[in-house]
Amino acid sequence: MFEIYRSKQNLHHYVAIRQDDDRENPKGIRESQNLAFLTHVADDGAPRIAFDPEEAKSRIERDGFYAFAVTIEIREHAEG
């Protein structure tokens, strides 16, 4: 299971950590005043919009966390 945190300063920036990871970087993310817990994401390998679980696993193994950005743009359908 992943824990997803959102930046309080830039609402497009997110950080994922493993729920069971107690290394220093994940501890720092959990305690950060600049991040707020958002949600859990299952570690089932299924692709999700804006979240790649395989890339997350690789980066978390290497760095203890996975930082990523999400930008949502509303698109209007124009009749032509």
C-alpha cells in the first residue's frame, strides 16, 4: 500500500511512500509541515491516472519516496 501526500504550497505536487516503510525519508515526509496526507493507493500494480506504481516502487526502493506532479486541465468540447 502507498501513502500519497500533497504539497501545501503547490497543489500539483505529490509524494508517495510505502505504508510499511519506516526509513528516515518516509518518516520525514509523514512529519513534514509542507505536506498533507491525501489518500492510500493499493500496491496491486494496476495503472492509475497520474500514478505509475512500478515507477513508484523503483524510486521508493532507491530514494525512500516517489515525487510526482499532476496537472488537471478542464477541456471544453467545441461543436464544429
